[in-house]
Amino acid sequence: MEIVSVAELKIGMFVVEPDCAWTELPFALQGFVVSTPKQVDIFQSKCRFVQVDFSRSLGDYYREAKREFDRPRRASAPTQSKTLEEAASRKRPAAFAMSEPSEQIRFRRQRFLGFLHQQDHSEYARELSGELAYIEPRFDDFQSALQLTFQHVEAEQSIDLRNVREGVRDMSGSLKRNPDALMWLLRLKRADQYSFDHAVDVAVYLLLLGNHIGWRGQKLIELGITGLLQDVGKTQLPAELLAKKGALSSEEQSLIHSHVASSLEILYSHAHLPSDVLVTVSRHHERWDGSGYPRGLERDQIGLAAEMAGLVDSFCAMLKDKPYRNALGHQGALEEIYNQRDHKFNSALMEQFVQCVGLYPIGTLVELDSGEVGVVIQQNRVQRSRPRILFLLDAEKAHVPGYKVIDLRDKSFEQLRVAKTLPADAYGLSSDDYYLR
């Protein structure tokens, strides 16, 4: 990091710390990439110098950190690391384990990201390219920090959330600058275990929804932390129960419900979290009509944060295969929870969520009325039903070689329509196959 005069501050530089108090500046986040002339003007009017991290800056201002001065972000004492390794060898938490992608998958993922970067010379493509380059390594760091947190839970050790908070802050800033970049990473970086993957998805969608309704700063960060940890009590449940395909007995249902109490016990004993986070964790399975658990709360008794957490948790669960049912596509999941408005979910909140996530978010698998299948690579914010699509299968469901892209806004494709959204594995496809070709 270097001290830079505000006269030399440029768009693309990552400001770590000004020489005045952050409270004197009208910014929601403390530490971010300067993205507008107005932000430069504010720093220049309030400060003389700022501390800039060039390893987190963008474009011409990015410089790789000098390795000899690098410090690991999650340093642990040797005895603590040994204890964690022993705990992991005895019993890795099946619900929250994360596996590393193969080298082949890494290579194919980078090739696909390169394709996205080179789409065209539009402002959208430049912004997406820059944000992907910025957030991808930080998302990797965040996943590693979260995995270490779950290992601490398994070892019944104190939970240090500093690196997880930093990751949530990074994601929050990325979603504010360009939400499409992080949504791509959610689809490109699939983990093998459902619960770990689900926890990250819930956190990102909660940050997206919270930002959409105007939440900022620490309140938004705590919402993201809640999404990550609200189901951590499932580490205490038998793996065979979580994987059961048939109907659950009343005893098994009660055991599943007990994960809320387990989550609270773990977080209260091993983490230092604000009481608002614990309250949200305790209520995220309550429902608008009083049919939820563990207390059967209803309507205003639940609280907005817990309503948001429950809605997003349900939506993300519908996007994934479960032991007892197949995944729904994005549109199918939206329709499913929309039909539960005023019953399971607050209708006003539901309307905001639909506006927030849109009809066809980036990364959504869709089938056209012509029978062809593709993946959305750019939303159209004006004509939401006319996205830009990368073709994967032709009308006969044969693979389309290479990268063929169409924009439904073009007059030459005005006869085509999106017929429906599809689950990620429709027609034998998977994210590893269809994104990475």
C-alpha cells in the first residue's frame, strides 16, 4: 500500500484509508474502488492524502503485491491448525464441506471468463470485465475463510469472523458496483456439497435484496453474515437424515427443526455477534401466516431481516436438487414463492424481491420457443424479457460448438421468445459443461 496525494487520486484506485475520519465522508463503505468523479471530488475536498492498495485497484492502476511482503490473511497458530486438521480427519462436517475444482475446470473457467471479457467494446462489457478481475480472487479468499470458520465449528473452537466479514464487505461492494459479476461467480464456482454452496448463495442474494431496499453499511454486512451462518446448526444433524429422500417422520421433522437451536448455541458460545443477528437466525424459519418454526411467529412479530432471510433461503433451496425433489429453474422458483405471498411470505417484500432478481438474471439457463437452449450472459434492463444469450443446444438438443451469441433485442431475432427457464442440469447439462465448453 502507498500514500497518495488526493490530487493524484484516480478512478480505479482502491482507497484503504483517508487521512481524515471515515465519518467525515458520505460513503456507506470504508475501503472501496473509486468509480466516479464525484467520489474523487469528495476525497479532494475533505482530505490531503489517502492510502491506496494497488493490488486491489483496477485497470491501469492494478499492481501485483510484492510477494516478500505478503501476509496470509488467515494466519493461525501452529497448535490451532493441528487441532483443526485432527478434527477434520476425525469427522469433516459433511453439510458444509467445500471441494476444490480440478485444474481442468480452472482452465476452462478462465477461458470462459476470457470469452466474457471480449464480448464487445460496450460500457457493460468493460464494467463486467473489470469487476470480475477484481472480485474473483477476493471471492476465493472469502470461500477459504468461510470453510475455516466451519472447521472451527466442527472443532468446537471460538469462531473468528474477521476474514468472513471482510469477504462479505467485498461482496457487498461488488454487488453495488456490478451485481452481474458476482452472480456469474456463483454459477462458475460450484461446490460439491449442498449446504456450503447454499450458504454462500443465501448470503449473496440477501446482500442483493438488502441493497435493493436501501440497507447500507454495517446493517447490510450483518445481513450477509446472517445468511452465511443461519443454518450452521445442521453440522450437528446426522448426514443420513439430511440426505433422506422419503417423507420424514414426526420425530425426524422435530430433529430437523432443532438445527435452529443448535445454530444459536454455536453462534452464542463461539462467535461474537450482535444480538440482531442472533434474533434473525432464530426467526428465519418463521412464516408470515404463523406456520413456521420454532415459535410459530407471524407477520410483524417476525421482523424484516428474518422475513428476508426466510424468503431468500426458500428461493435458493428451490434452485438446487434436493434428495426429495429436483431443482426448479429461476422462473419456476420465483413463481413457486410468488404463489405463497400473503401466506408464507410478506407480499410487499415479495414484490421487492421479484424486482431485485429480475426475470432472467445473468447465468440463467433458458429455452426459447424455437426449442434452442442457451444461457443468459447479459440482462436487458429496459426490455427484461429480451436478454443476450449464449447458445448451448440447438432445437434438436444437440450441442452447439464454440460460442454462438444472440441478442434478443436485435430486429433479426424479434420472432424469438424465451419460453421458460430451466434448472442447471436440464437436458444433461451442468455448469461445468455449458459455461466452460
